[in-house]
Amino acid sequence: MDACAYASAWTREESLGDLNRRIHDGVPLEELAERARRYRDLLFDALYPGAQPRPGERVLEFGSGVGWIMEAMLARFPIGAIVGVDISRNMVRRARERFSDPRAGFVVYDGLRFPFSDDSFPVVYSCATIQHIEKHVAFLLLREMHRVLAPNGHAVLQVLSVHHMARSAMPFDTECWNHITNAPEHWHHYYAFDELFVLLSELIGVDDLDVRMIQGRDDLFVHFSKHTGRRFLRPELPRLVSTGKRMLAVGGPDDETRS
């Protein structure tokens, strides 16, 4: 079995224009920069301001595509360097074609292991990427994100929740068959709150874990750190598992601090 066969939808040769039209959910080109800024501000202002990059720090984006969010991060934070890692050589080529900044770099990886040493990045983030990866591969890559995260660093993630399934524009049966046949389409894997809690807390063993849902959205947002000695960002998080009390209005956590 080809563990990375799912990637065929992302690795094929396409022009920058075709990529921008296909992979961004139909958002017009003139709105993509603002969309990237909204993702940045939701992750690093509204939800996890303690994860904002400090001056001169190295930042990793997992699944950087053609670099829209990387560009937004560089515009906002005094980053020393930002690296985008992606499975697609074509994505990386088109990202370099689309924008150039001496602080930005791109790396192609094999779909299973990041080509970085342990403890390399104080900030790691991923947005609208993990849901496109076969689940057990994604589980390994979440472990990779934890491995390359620096001690006392911060990882913030966005994935699609199971609640999106009923509202997806793609019929459920079609989505299932696309998975079975490995169709080269824009399809998804969905996540549940309890699933992410168990995976990250009990199996990978992250620190400062948080998993959040926002009322009216079909996303799950995740924060974790490494070697801080604090299991949960919010002490009440374990009580939310299997209780259904997981929604919040957009706003920063009261106990969010940067070590």
C-alpha cells in the first residue's frame, strides 16, 4: 500500500493560477490574502496569543501550499525565519513563484517524516492541511510536529470537525467513495474532540494541550507545547471529554501564557 497515495491530488503539475483556483475552496484570488490574515489572527490572536512568535524565532508551517499564510505571518510578526514544509514539489515551486522574502524558505518532505532535527522550531502551526491526509499518516505527522517543536514552544493547529460532514458541499457517499478509490479530488478526513484529546494527551504525550470548538464553525483548534510540565492549557479540559461542553465564543483563553 502506498501510504501517501492521498497526495496525488496535491502533487500534480499545475500552474499557480490553477492551484489558487482549486485548493482554496473557491475563494477569489483578490480575497486570498485577507483569508490568510483571518486564519492568522484567529489562531494567534483570538485563540492562542501566547503562541505568537517572538522576535527572531524560527517558525514552521506544515502544509504551506503556495505560501499565503506564511506571507501573512511575515507581515505581522518579527520572525527570524519561516519554513514551509509540503509534500508537493509543484506547490513549493509555485510558492516561490508567487512571493519572495529572504526570511521564507520551503522544504519538500516525503509525506511521513519531517527532514528537521528534534527541537528545531519554537513555533509550529498548520491550517487546513491535516484534514487532507490519511488519518494514520496524519497521526504520525502530529508526532513529527511534536518532535520538531522546541521545548517550551507552541504548536497551533486547525482541522475539520465531524460536524462539517453534514454540511459539506460534497455528498457523503461521494466523499466515502473518493477515499476508497483514492480519487485525485479535494476530499477530507474529519476529527472529533475526544479523538484529538486521546491522541495528543495519552499517546503522543504533549504538554499544555487545548482542543477548542467555536460556535458556528466546523473546525477544531488545537494547541500544545513540549516539556513544560503542564499537561493542559486549561485545567478543565479533561472534564470536557465526552461531556459535549466544548463550544466557546471567539476569545482568548484566560490562562494562556507564554513560558
